[in-house]
Amino acid sequence: MPITFYSNPNEKQKKELTEHNDLKSMIRQFVYNPDQPRAPKGSETGGEWTKAGDQNTSQVVKARGAELVERVAKQLGYDPKKIVVIETGGYKFIVGNRWFEADGSYDPDSGDITIYNSYDLDEKEAQAILAHEIMHSKWHIYWENAKARDDGHGDYQYVLDNIKVLKEKDGVTPYSKAYWLGEKTNNVQIELAINETLAEIGRLKLQGEDWIPATEWMDLFNKVNHG
């Protein structure tokens, strides 16, 4: 199985996870061991996860969450090898004046998506989290390409031309609105506020929510989503 799993971190590791330091290097210490006995299909235990280089200290854990996330990633067209699954809760962070706990995160340097609290996910939740994080990936690619080929007429200029109205239609959910509140107080860069709003649109569209975003937001979303 290509998905990496972080099982039962100790207190020091939890602190490091919360601080989001060297996240990937810590996670990659834990790998799926296909040679360990697997439980019968449909049972609660999906396999055994072990710390690399220390097979004797392996623990039997529920791999169903990891298997679910892998399947959903394939459904949404994202490389499962780029998915990292963590058993524990995500790091806490503040945006504007509100605190949040991460359900997932995207690393633009590696393209890895990390999913937290994997044991508690059902399929709809996994789809929602991945849809949000995958849109971060699409925005990163779109925005970097747009800046690289800026000629005053392309995608980069489109965003600049519509900044005012995008700010006026500030977000589509309480989460993305928090970023625009932060942008207004100079605590959040406008690119991040746009990024999070598009990610929330991606999640809402997949969930089939009954909502009508501003035309300018949907125009930008379609540009980013379709590359």
C-alpha cells in the first residue's frame, strides 16, 4: 500500500506534529508492512503498520482509514503515493481571530497531502477533505505558472483585475471568510485568502451543497480547476 501511516505518536512527536516541524520526515518513519499477517477482508483490522527498521516493535492498527483515503484519492485523480495518513488530530492554528484544527494539509514543495484523524473518517468526509486539499495543489500549480508567464493579459492579470471584487465577495464559508478577515487586518496574504476560498469551493462542489458563489469566484475556480 502506498500510503504512509503514523501510529500512536509519543508526547514529543505530538508536540512536533502540532508545531508542524519536519512533518514528513517524522511520518516517513512509519511504513506499511505487507508481509505482516492481514485480517480477513471486512474485519476491523486491515493490516499491520510498523516502524521502519524496528519490526519487533510493530503494532496492529486499523488500516481501514488509510485504505479509504487511498481509494478516494484515486477517485479524485490524485496520486495515492502523494497521500500521508496520520492517526492523530491535526495541528491547531489561528486565522484572523478564530482557532481551527487541521483536517488535512498540502505541501507545495513535495505535492504531499496529509490527512489527520484517519480512523474517524467516513467516505464523504474523506472526499471533502481531499477535495479541499487537491484544490490547494491545483491553485499552487496555476498560480506559479501564471506568475511565470505573466504578459499583462493572461491568468495572472485576470486575478489582479478581479482582486477588488474577490475581496468584496470575501469567502464562501466561515473558514474561508476568516482568511479574508485576516487579509483585511494585514495578517494574511491575499494569495492565501484566494487559495483557501477556492479550496472551500472545491469541497462544496463535491459535496453538492446548495449555494451560489459570486460569478467572479466561479470563473476563477473553473480556470484553476481545469488548468
